[in-house]
Amino acid sequence: MKPERWREVERLYHLALERPENMRNAFLREASAEDQSLVEEVESLLAHHRRGKNFLQAPAVELVAKVLAGAEGQPRGSREAEPLMVGKTVSHYRIVDKLGSGGMGVVYKAQDTKLPALSP
């Protein structure tokens, strides 16, 4: 896509975000002079914006609550205080492996189950 086209997509995207969600489609149709491919590109960005707005907020809070509940009453540093997450699913992420841990927490490798698998 040419740089001028991207600038127009970006301009319309930001202008659309300033409007109430129920008025965006009408705005895009009018502002794009009925250029359907331009409308589709901006609508695609708006859809990603909606999905990203609440990305992992609730699932992360739920996970922390479960981890804290499971660690209650166990001595700090004990292996039992660290829940085994490998194999579990959090939101749409499947925990594949534990990468490491330290004073600030535990880092896991996860697979996004909504994305198509990459073939080697």
C-alpha cells in the first residue's frame, strides 16, 4: 500500500475513534467517498482496537486470585507455593513451559490458541 493511502487510512481511523461506536460506519462511508476498500481497511483497524481494549484484564485478575488462593498458608519459597501452570489454559493461551522464576514472578512460554499454527 502506498504511503499516501496509509496516511488516509490512519487519518480516518483516528477520526472514527473520536465518534460514538454506533456512528462510525456512517462516518466512514461519507468520509471515504464510498471507497469500499478504504472503509474495510479502517473497519479492520477499528475491530482490532475493540478487541485490544480489554486485552487480558479479566483473565489476568482471575489468574492472580487463583495463584494467591493456592499459595495461602504455604511457606514462602516452598515448591508447593508455586502452582504448576504447564498444560493449563489462561484465556486463549495454553501454557507450554516454564521459562524461569525470580523475585518478581514466574515467566511461562504460552501458545495463542486463536492464531493459526505455523508450519515448519
